[in-house]
Amino acid sequence: MSGSTEFKALLLEQDDDRKVSSSIQTLNDDQLPEGDVTVAVKYSTLNYKDGMIVKGLGRLVRDYPHIPGIDFCGVVEQSSSPDYHVGDEVILTGWRVGEVHWGGFATRARVKSEWLVPLPKGLSLRQSMEIGTAGLTAMLAVMTLEEHGLAVDRQGEVLVTGAAGGVGSVAVAVLAKLGYSVAAGTGREETHDYLKSLGASSIIDRAELSEPPKGPLGKERWVACIDNVGGATLGNILPSIAFWGTVASVGNASGIEFNSNVLPFLLRGINLCGIDSNSCSKARRIIAWDRLVSDLPHERFESGVQVAGLADVPDLAGKILQGQVRGRTVIDVNA
């Protein structure tokens, strides 16, 4: 597909010294990557990974120029796919969009149809990005805990680490609405009231979770956990998970290595499950999005959402890397 429609984008470029810079530029449809569906983008989100990409950290992007934005929603404008037609409202998360394929920080995008899912009934386009990749990941984690035996009638708290972030805040809100008692782990005192407003029953200081256990097995403190931190924190949590509990490991903000032993797995039957929303099947994505419509308390969650424009992304990217942004940041690409 080709065309001559102009669109606005936040474009990243790299100089000879591998320094990455960003600017708002006007591009043409002919410059878009290959794909069978062209979408008029309405909203995207700004996540931690976006922050790294915009600031040129971690070598997540290898080819420049590049348009970041790891998710987006919008309206189909061109399609050669039988699955989508002009006017359909769609969501895209994952498939390394915004990393190896141009992403959502633009008013137009072209992608493969199998990467898209229809906007579920009961959700607006803006709401879908208020939830975004972080919310989808949180729901996939909740589903995984349930599939491994977590049920509301089981006594005890579910721990959510990194609770003030995008994934963590959705996880807290969903678990609380479903009837679970939720312990929200955070190192930011100013977020305590916010987390309680989402339904957290208790707040656990991050410093407490940073302390290694005194022995190979600790007291059974939590019936399950959604861990957004990784690193040493993940290893510290496992000995305190109750019998037959599950840890859904989502993020690795504190590193990819952790110390543990086999006793939580052998003597307590603990499950450690990795959550990957990037290449999750379309069928599972649709289930997760439908559950986000019914199981996320939108009236509580929306208080933690801020909306910004493309020009605001570079400044916000720096703040999100410094831990200065709570909740969700929606990017209105037409603002």
C-alpha cells in the first residue's frame, strides 16, 4: 500500500556518535513500513520502555530514523486484510512495535493485521490507552494467578510490587475489585493514598522487600504476587509465598538476576511464571481486553491518568525514568 497523505510524528534520529535526538516532523505515508492495515492513530501511551527508547538507552532500537510508542489505538483508514475494514476501531500492543517497527507516537501507523485486536465493546479509544500495554500486562498476570489456583475464598493478601507504576496500579485496582486483599509494595510515600484509593488493603515499603530473608523459607506472608521489580526483590519474595502460591513476574527494573534456592519450589510448590505481553496470542489478548472492560474499576483508575501531547514526550520520558511519574500517561497524538 502507498499513498501521499502527510502525518505528524515524533521522530528519533541518531548521529555518528550514536547520540539519539527527537523532534516533531511531518512525514508521508510512503515512508511508513510495510503492513496490510493503515491506522489513523488517536492515542498512545508513555511507558518505562518508551522512556528508555526516547532517551536512547539500552539499545532497544537498532535502526534509525525511528518512531517510538509501544502501543496505540485508532481507526482503520486503509486495509487489504479481510479481518479489518475502513472505520474499524482497533488497538495494538506488543510485537515490538515502537522498537523494531515504527510505533504509536505519530498520527498514522501501518502494521500487520494479526497484530491488531478490535476495540472491545464498552471501551472508548481513549480508555483503551488509559489501560494500554501496562493494563493488558496486568490483566495477563491476574489471569495467570487465577489459572494457577488463586481464588477469592483463599485467605491472605496478594502482593503487588512496583504498585505505583502502570502495571502495578492496574493490578492493584483489578485485584481489589475482584475481591482480593492486596498488599501494595512501593518506595514512594506520596503514592500511599493513591494506592489505597485503588483498593490496596495495606502498603509495604520497598525497603522491607529489599531485605533478604533470614532463612531458605520465611513466614507465609502472601498467597500470590505480581512482581514488577525483579532482581533481588524477586528472590526475596519467593520464600514468603504461601503453599501452592504463584508469582507472576512482569518486570525487571532492578535487574535480570536474582538469588533463590529450590526450597520454595520443592517444599511449598511455588509457581514462578513469566508474563510476556509482547507476543501473546490474539485470542488471549481479546479475553484479557474483555476482562479489563468488566473487571477494572474505571471510575477509580481514571484519577491516576494524565494526558499529554507528542511535544511533551521527551520531557516526560526523562521523568518516567527518574520515577517521577505515577499511574498512566496517555499521549494524544493529535494534540
